[in-house]
Amino acid sequence: MWCLATMAVPGRTRAARLLVTMRDLPARRSLHEMTPPRDVLLFQHERGRFFTVLGLFCAGQGIFWTSLAVAALARPPVLVRPPHAELPGHSRSDVRSALWRYGLAIGCGTIGALVLAAGLVFSLRSVRSVTLRAGGKQVALSTHAPFGLGAHFTVPLNQVSCMAHRGEVPAMLPLKVKGRRFYFLLDKAGHFPNTKLFDNTVGAYRSL
């Protein structure tokens, strides 16, 4: 009996080791998926034509409102009057005219600047593609930029935080990058080739 019990112990040990290995297999597999041996595309949305049109529109608006501001600042033509002839209230009307012209110029310039700034920020923060670099430690982001010319930069994964889950937002997915102002926007109409890897890496929330 003692011999049989002694022979049964190695078998139980092997079974226990096999059970532990089977339990750890999913965790090891998920860890391997989060550290890919090569670059993996996580998101892509090509809208180059739209941002080209948007850039042209914003540039046209800037030129239009700037020309209005310049025209408002231009002095009106001075009427020729006989010498020593002064109209009642002439100086007061000149002041009102100057205030009106300067106010109109400031308003037109402000509108043009706001349109240009909004188009610039939206172009620089609209994400074209997200790529997880080999090893899973860094993320490469590409934005459309003005006129769809594109801008690229790479940041560590631990400096990227997704402020909402893909299923919680209807249109735009906000992405926060440490050290950069404003959120980067991922349009849900784009393509997510690997949703599971995206949710576990770039799509995860981190306290920055």
C-alpha cells in the first residue's frame, strides 16, 4: 500500500502542474497579443478629400473676412467743402464713423481668425490611423492635418488614454495624449482591424 501511494504522488503532481499550466495559458496568450512582434494597425479612416476641401474653405473664409476688415479700416472719401465752412455736429459724426469702422474691422477679423483656428485644430486632431509598434510599448498616430497633408508622431503607450469606450459614444472617440492640448478624435465610421487589441491597449483608460 505504501508503494502504491508513493507511486501515485508523482502522478498527482504532474496533474496539478498541467492544471496550473492550462489556467495560465489564456493570460500568457493575451499578454503575447498585447506585445506583438511587429507593427499592428488598430484604426484607420481615410478622409483626405474632405480635409482638402475643409482647408480650402477655411482659407477662403480667412481671406474674405480679412478683406472685409481691411475695407472697414479704409478711410471714407473726404468731401471738398468751401473754406471756413463747418457743418453742425461734424466732429461728432466723425467719431461715430471711426468707432463703427474699427468695430466692424475687429468683428470681421475675429470671425476670420475663429474659422481658421477651428479648421486648423479639427484637422490636426482628427486621427487618420493608429498603429501599435512592435513590442507593444509605443503607439504611432497619424492625423489628417490641414489640406489632408498628414502629420505623424509616436508616443509611449502609457501616455495615451481613451476617455470613453467604443460602445459609449455615438460618433467620435476622444483620445487623450499626455503633454498635448485638446483631445484627438477617432471617427467610429473608421475601420478597427483588431478591436480586442485596441480595447486592451489604446482604447484603455489611464490616469494621466
